[in-house]
Amino acid sequence: MLAKLNGDDLILCQITSQSIRDIYAIELSEADFETGSLHKPSNIRPNRLFTADRHIVLYKAGQLKVKKIEGVIDTLINILHGFDKV
């Protein structure tokens, strides 16, 4: 979840275990989690945002470390500003 909003909507970012290698993909491993984990190495895709009603979320797999979240947000800001990922 990228942002908590008033009401029931969430802003979410796609995470996939598929081998996605675009310039925006951010690798995600077990070491990136403060709590919980995923079953296999994955990719965060800040170029794939969506909103969803919080009631359709079945469970929370874990909590990412602050440093990883900050990296995702930095990449998202660069995307919105039209900058290439540095």
C-alpha cells in the first residue's frame, strides 16, 4: 500500500513474481521485509499503480522496510516528473 486514504480506497502498487525487467522494476527479496515475506523473489512495479476497495484485500503478506518503501516512492516521483530511473 502506497497511501492511506480517507474512506475505503487504497492506492496499491503491483508486485509480481514474474521476471519483469523494465527500467522501473525494483527487486524484492525476503531481506526487504520488516515482517512477513513472499514465497519467492519478486518485483515491485511502481509504474503499475491501481486503486482498490480495502474490503477486497484478503490478507497482508508483510511489511516492507522503510528504506525499500522510500525507494519505491522515489521511483514513483521520478516517473511522475518524467525522469528516467537513476
